[in-house]
Amino acid sequence: MKRRLTTTALLLTIFIVTEITVATESQGEYVTLIDNQEHILIADKNGEGDYTIIQEAINNAPEGSTIYVKTGIYSEIINIKKKISLIGENKDKTIINPISEENKYAIRLGAPEITIRNLSITNGAPGLYTTGIHMSASQTEIHDCNIYDTPVGIAVWTSDNIINKCNFWGCKDEGIALIGSRHSRCNGNKITNCVFHDNCDGVELQYSSKNIITSCEFYENTHTGIDAIASSNDGNIISNCKIYNNDVHGIYLSSSSDNQIIDCSISNNKDGNIITSKDSYNNEIKNSDSDTDPENDKTKQTVAEGSNTQYGSNTQANKKGFISQIFDTFSNLNRLIRLFAFYNF
């Protein structure tokens, strides 16, 4: 429902190039918004803004607008098809919490140059591929968000996107899934300064190349920190990451070549810290240390068959574990199911 334009909203609209400082409640910090566009619209479920429903604000916002969402729980599915910014007042208390149809999304980003910031996002729908955020356009950005308690936190089907300073937990499949195909690659994405814990996989790559994962932390996930499956996950850079205490692998590379693992700390992952399959070549491991326990091969950093190179790393060669071989068998089936779910959105 559209509300009467408040005094605050009117002032924000008049002062087009203005710096607005908004206090957040949970951390006592400030979020600074720089508005150089024509419109800021306020969505407030309690009726103190321009709209009580976020989707109505989006539908009526001109291209390039900012939708500022006040604290509260919003149980609505959001579909964005234009260039806007969607910014929450408080990351921990501005919550998008719908129950979508099975295997669908809480938020869909369907146009280039959308920005999402400072929100908590979950989706209580059934289905293994139910998603918090579904990214089907390139050049979108997600910053400072909590994504949790949904099978897939963010599903990325496109290239040249940014995910920064986000926290992922309780994702039963993946925190982030970079999902390409033979005909539509998922390349050039940047995942920076994110934390992944208590998911299945932290980040999964399928037909995804030349992506950057840097300054992230992966721990206590029930499968693998970073999991490259299916095929053609080439030329990715993983740098300055901490990957530890995951139930299966730290990093797993299947049919993946020319990747770089640089300056990472990888330790105590139960079925191997770094595993590469025999059809992975020219991967470089530079200055990435892990613990080595001569009494227990599973805690060693391991590199399987294939022409891969290690520089300044604390490593020991070994073949791919039995669990990894079983996982390879199911990875292609998993990819086909994902593609079916995607093309039915």
C-alpha cells in the first residue's frame, strides 16, 4: 500500500546529491548512503514510509532509485527487474523471510546493476534447490548481508557479479553456488570477505571459470569449503582464505585446471585439505600452508594425480579419496537437476 509522502522522504528527494547517515540499532554503527539519483523510497511495514510492501516500492520506483527498508520481518517474495538499490536499515533486524514455491527464491535479481545491501535473507520453502537470492543478471552486487537457513544461499547463473562481506550459515546445499553450463558460463564473479559455516558446501563451482574468491573464511561445513564439481572450473583464483574443520575437504577440484590457490591457510579438513582429480592440470598452490600429521593421512594437504604445481606450500601428494570418487559420480546428476529447476523459474 502506498503511503503519504513523509517529511523525511520529501527532504531526501529534494536534496539529490546528499549524504544521509542512518544509525543502526544492533551494532551502534552508521550506514552512510550516498544518493546521486532522483529518488529514495522508504518501505516500512509499520506504515511510517512511502510503502508498506517492498515489492510495491520496487514496482513504482524509477530506474536508478534506492529503496530503503526499515527494520522488521517482510514475508514477501521480491522480484527485481530494473536497476535499483535495495538497502536495509539494520542487517540483523531487516529480514526478508518468505516461504516461496518449492525450489524457487526469496529474491530474484533479473536486471543488470542491481545492488542489495544490509539485509538478512532466508527462505523456508521445501526443495533441495530452494534459494535465498537467485541471480539471473550480470553486474549485480550483494554487500553486508546475512543469508541463512535455506538450501542454497545465493545461486549465481551469470558473470561479473560481486558478493562482499556476507555471512552464510544453515544452507543445506551451498552457501553460494556458481552454476554455469557448457553453453552459458558463470565467469568473472568476485566473492570477497565472506564467512561460511554450518552449510553443506561453502562455495560450489560448476562450469565456472576466472572467478575470484578472496579473504573468506570456511569452517565447520558438513562437506567441503570450496567444491569445484562437474567440469570446466578453470582459471579461478582462491587467495588469502582460511579453510578449516570441514567434515570432508578443504578445497576439491574436479576436471579443473589453471586455478591458483595463493596464501591460504587450510587445515584439519577430515578427508583432505586440497584434493584435485586426475583430470585436473596446471593448478598452482602458492604459499598455502596446512597442518601435516604423519599419523593421519586425512589431515594432510593432498594433491592427486595430474600435472599440478606447488610453490612454498606444506603439502604431500596422495590420490583422491574414496569419498571424492563417489561424490564425482553424483555431481553430473546434481547439475542436471539444478538446470531443470532454473529453467522452470
